[in-house]
Amino acid sequence: MSTSIAFIGGGNMASSLIGGLTSSSEPPENILVSEPNAEQREQLTQKFDIQTTGENTDSLKADVVVLAVKPQLLQVVCRELSKALKQSNQQPLFISIAAGVRSEDIDRWLGGNQAIVRCMPNTPSLLQTGATGLYANPQVNNSQKALAENILRAVGITLWVNKEDELDAVTAVSGSGPAYFFLLMETMQQAGIKLGLEAETAEKLVLQTALGAALMAKNSDVDAATLRARVTSKGGTTEQAIKSFQNADFEKLVENALKAASDRSQTLADELSKDSP
């Protein structure tokens, strides 16, 4: 039996998931998007040949409801759905991709006892090369977990965590992670220019090197530390650069940065958990 999937919110991440699903043979007629912007609805219909609506409660007819709205809007949306849930026998699986909003808060806003999978995808999901951490609340059964995994796998790899607070660490590592690599690439390009390279040359060298290193690490049977050691010849140029990083306490700098991101994720979750008057 085919699964019907409804998205509340038709932004970039929802569009990415829909693109991944339809390209992996999910029938477009099984997908519905609720989106208040009429122009956005038309664009989604034209691009993916899916159904769209302006009413969020229409999504409750689906087997899976993906909550793809901004975190600040999620409480309002869930409370709207809660009223409709009380008047129906529908029990869909809810998948939230709203950053920082805990499953217990989503469950409370929905009226309680709802099956909820909370996800932390990252921006490379827009290119189907994402990494997503997932957490299932106790109401989610094994078949629903498989459903959630299949949907998120359409945009990259998926990894389950056993404790919800581990999603704060996922946020710090992969959720915010692309920006760390962008910063390193940006800084390397600037350094290359200072060393005498043309800006375009520095950019192409850095981007290709980042891509190549990532592919080597992904396809290797050894860890990153071993790969680094293999390209760090004693007395060579790479060794001098690595020593410079380490003398500046590079490892501690990265550790502190990720802890700051994780701490902020927890703080945001606390702020977003407060019920509006």
C-alpha cells in the first residue's frame, strides 16, 4: 500500500524533500503541500505535479505529516491541527524538521499522545547530500520509524539517536557544520590570495581540494586521523602547516565552537518551549 505524505510549509527544505522523493519513484499524487502563499503553491504544482492546498488541516488526511514551518510558527500550526485532530479519527505520523523545538512540546501543542519524529537535517539536503539526525518519541512504532527514515533518506544519510538531547550535538556537528567548512574555505582562499594567487585560482583550488578530501574520507576504510598522517610527511610542508594549527590549539578551538553551538541549541529549545498566551 502506498503512503500519503503531506507537508505543512512549502519552503526550501520541503521542496528538497519532495524533489528527492519524486526522483526516487514516490508517486506525485501521494504528496500534498499546505502553503499559504498562492504563488508558491503554483510553483510547487508546476515543478513536481503534486497537490497543494491553503488549509493546514487538509494535511491530516495523510499517513505522514511533515512539519516544515519555521520554529517560531510551529506552536500556532500545531494548535490549529490539534482542534481538527480532536474531531477526527486520524492518527498520522508527524515529522518535524523545525530546528530546536522538542518533541514533547510539539506533542503538547498537538493535544497529546501523538507519534512524532523530530529531525535535524542540514543545508546540503538541498542538493540531496545532507545528513539528518532523527529521534522518535515513545508513540512511534517500528513501521513509522521506517517511514520517517525513507522520507529523510531522499535527501542524504539518516542516523537515529536514542536520546532527544543528542540532537543538540547533531546540530553542533552537522546542522551547523557546513558553515564551519565554508569559513575554512573562505579563509584558505584569502590566505592563497595573500600568497600571490589570483582570486579565481585560489577559489577553484580550495573548492576542489575540499571536495576531494571529503570524498577520500567518505570512501576510505581508515579514519580521518590516519588519512591526515598519510599526507603529512616528516619535515615537509604539510607538517609545518599542521604544527601551526596545533600550536594555536586548533583542537580546543573546534571543541569550544561545537560546544557553543550545542549550548545555543539547548537555549533555543527552552525559549521555543514556552506556550504563547
